[in-house]
Amino acid sequence: MSSFADDAKAGKGDDISVQIPELKFLRSGKVRDIYEVDEDRLLIVASDRISAFDCILPNAIPFKGQVLTQISKFWFSRFKDLVRNHLISASVDDFPADLSGRLSQSSLKKIEGRSMLVHRAEVIPFECVVRGYLAGSGWKEYRETGAICGHRLPQGLLESSSLPQPIFTPATKAEEGHDINVSIDFMAQKIGQDLTGKLEAVSLSLYREAAAYAETRGIIICDTKFEFGIRDGDIILVDEVLTPDSSRFWPKDLYQPGRSQPSFDKQFVRDYLETLDWDKQPPAPLLPGNIVDATSAKYLEAYRLLAGQELPFALNSDGLGG
């Protein structure tokens, strides 16, 4: 059996990007490539790229793009009665003929499991962050001020402590670098009190629903960020949802306040990079095979726990279970 790292070197699944020549390319993010289908629809393709410290690494993480897409599909389905979303289909077999008929078999194979056909929306320029635990930039701000984004918190909380109740802490969307935490009042000044209140309410509702479910699957959702858009006058959920890239997932059985927690995300990669003599400026160093393997396994485990099954694309690969 080949390793995940061998698969990455061999180009199985996806290397660093996926090119779809039959469609008009619009833009790339750190992970996703976006193509125009027509005036009303987009094709979002999640690559196996991974970034750390705002640098895209030269390695692919096998199955990462498929994990992100399939976890998002899972949550879109679970939340469909709570809020509308932009997803039309996340399966190439279900793509409408006017799209599938334009794509070659090679392109369809490249995007299988890692693509979402979605409705366009007017994206709201804020990250809707919800925190249930004290970690990351929230932990740093709490130590300095005793608050997070204007939310005054009890004294004496430890790193990774559970908050008395989840809090809404929006952030501005940065084209480059880190998003910037802001207050709810700042968000309201920019987009209006009514819309801000609605986004806060739906974000907290989604987080509570997801966190309760995830705990039954052995995962603590420390925090997450949602993105929303406006379509036909309604708020809709867009982009990725509650993935290891947009959330901190902690194994429930290893949870212990007072320290940082092991996680199902790219923290494993960050921790490795911190051991290197690297100034965190491009170009980023190549990851060794064991780090690639372990990171891929963490993403696959997050999907398995949440969905209650193995990722089908991984089972059918020579790199895992094949």
C-alpha cells in the first residue's frame, strides 16, 4: 500500500491546483478555485493545497479538498431547515446536463468529490465567527483585556476553557493575511443593525446545533466561522461550513482545559513548521512524508467521525483501503 505522501508525489487526486479549461476561471483562494458556469452559477473546486502562516505550502495533502467539500455538503444538508444555502450539487453525477455536457471526462474525474455547483450571491464582507471555548486569538485577547471583541468574560478562565455561553465575534475578511477581529457594533455600523442582528442569531443557532451533534460523535467544536450572502433578498449560507479549515475541532476524549488541545486540523503542520529555521515568508518549506501522511489522516478522521462513514473517494484510492 502506498502512503498518502507517495500519492501526493504521484499526482493522485490533486496536486496543488485543479484546472478546468472548459470554464472561465474567476479567482483562487488559499484552497479553492472558482469558475463561472453562467450568470447565476459558480463551480467551486477545493484543491488539496494547504497553507500555514499565510503561505501556501508546496505539498498537496491527499483527500483534503474532498474532505472539505463532503463535510460542507453534510452540514448544508443538516442545516437546510435552519437557513438557506447556495449549494446546488456536490456530486458530478448530479450536475445538470448543461454543465456536465461541457466538461471532459478528464475534468469530471479531477473534480469528483471536491467540487460544488452553487448559486451566486452577494457575499457579506464579514466572517461570522462563533466561539464556544477560549483559544487562538480569543485567548490572547482575553489575557490582555479580559474580553473578546467587546464580550466581557469571567475572570480566571484557562486556555481552552468552555465559555459560559457561545459568543459571536465577527471579523473583517482579509484578501491577504489574517482576518481582523471587530466588535458587533463595528459590524452594525458597516452593514446595519438589523442585518447584523440576524447574522448573529443564525450563526449562534448553527453553532449550537453543530456543537451538540459533534459532541455525540466525539468532537468538540471550539470555534468556527460562517460566511453568508444575500440572494433574492434572503440571507443564505455560503462557502465552506464547519470544516477543519474553518473551525477548530478537538477530540472530546483528550480535552483538558489549561493547555492547547490536539486537533483535527492543520495545527499539526503549524507545530512542525515551528520547529524549523524558517522565517514564515515565502517560499514555504517542503513537508516530509510523515507530516503529509499524518495531516491527511487527521482530515479523513474528522470526516469519518462527523459523517459516520469513511470518505468513499479515499476507500476507492490506491492510497487507502485500495
